[in-house]
Amino acid sequence: MRDQTLSSLRNWVGRAGLIVGLGVVFAISAMASTARVDELIKTAMSLDANPKRGAKLYYDQCQGCHGVRAEGDASDVVPSLAGQRQLYLVKQLADFVELERESPEMHRKAAVAGLDAPQAIINVAAYLNAQPVLQQPQSGDGSLIELGEGVFREQCASCHGDDARGDEDGSVPSLRNQHYSYLLQQMRKIGAGHRADIDPDLVRFLESLDAEELAGVADYLSRLHGPVPDRRHMRSDGTVVY
């Protein structure tokens, strides 16, 4: 009996050690991936953007899903990218390249199309940032707009701005000029913990919202339109050129 107990204890300790070891490996891997993303962003933003080359790459590789004018497709829950903040676009492309954001199609595109190169990333981001924003995004049925506006102004405007155009440096995305279906899908995914590239506080906040609140915020945002002023370029030392 004593031998069986000792054997069980050894097995338990062994399994516990394996679990802890795997946890450490995953944590180190996640830190390394985050460091690669940060380095890719820094490198891309230090380069001189070539929107014309970005346009060619976009037409060759991206328009099939996001549309000729980068206005997305509400029926397939594909986001509009036209006029989005340049730094934010660079961050998302870097996340896709390093598998920090989930999307098998984007992972394949990044590898095949050469979007894993810093110059390609800044070129595409600059091209998309300069495009006219979507004029008529898909919206909801309008029944929850007041609820959505209240939630946004109380909880979201401090980061995304009163008009939902994002923060000053461009790392926080513009949420205006975007399709209702995409906004709602992403809020649900973030709240469910399905995006690794998101601040934990935002995950907890969106998780706390009920279905009506999420739908209301998405509908309210989908009805906000207008240009999104953006900073043009970041030098390698981190200072910004307008």
C-alpha cells in the first residue's frame, strides 16, 4: 500500500512538473513572439513608405477579400481598411505575420505575398491609410443606438476618442466608417478571449457586456462617419513626422 502511494505521488509530481514546464515554455514562446512583433513594427515604421508599391501589392493579394477600394464586405464579415490608422494597420499585419492574431487566410497571405517584410508592411499600410473612408457602412436595425452610445461614451471614448477616430499616435484603431457585422464579431471574439493581441482590460470589459450592449455599441459606431486624420511617419528614434 505504501509503495502504491509513493508511486502515485511520484506520478503526480511528474505530471505537475511537466505542466509547469510546459507553462514556462509557452510563456517564453509568447514573450519571444511579442518581441518579434514589436521589432517588426519598429522596423516597418522607420522606413520610407511607398504607397504606389503598396497599392500594387494590395491589388495583387488583398482586393479579392477586401474589395477594390478596401471597403470590405459586410456579408462575409470582412472589414473596411480604407482610411484606417497607419500604425494600427502595421501592428495588425505584424500580428498576423507572427501568428499573434488568428486568421489562417491572413497567415497564408502574409507568407505567400511577401507581407512578412517590413517594407511591404509599411507600403500597404500607407496605401490603405490614404484611401477615402467607406461612406455607407452596413449598420444595425437602429433599436439599440442610444444604449450603444451611452456605453461607448462612458467606457470607450477615453481611448478611441469622442468621435471614435482613435488615439493621437495611431496605435488605437479608428472604429468609425466600419461595418456593423465586423464590429460586432470582433467585440464578441475579444470578449471571448479569442484574440491574443488585445489588452486584458479590454477583454474583461467586453466580456462584461451583454448581447444588447454589444449590438448597440456596434450599431452606434457603424453610423459614425468622416475622415480620420493620421500622423504620416515615425522615425527610427520613435519621433513622429506629420
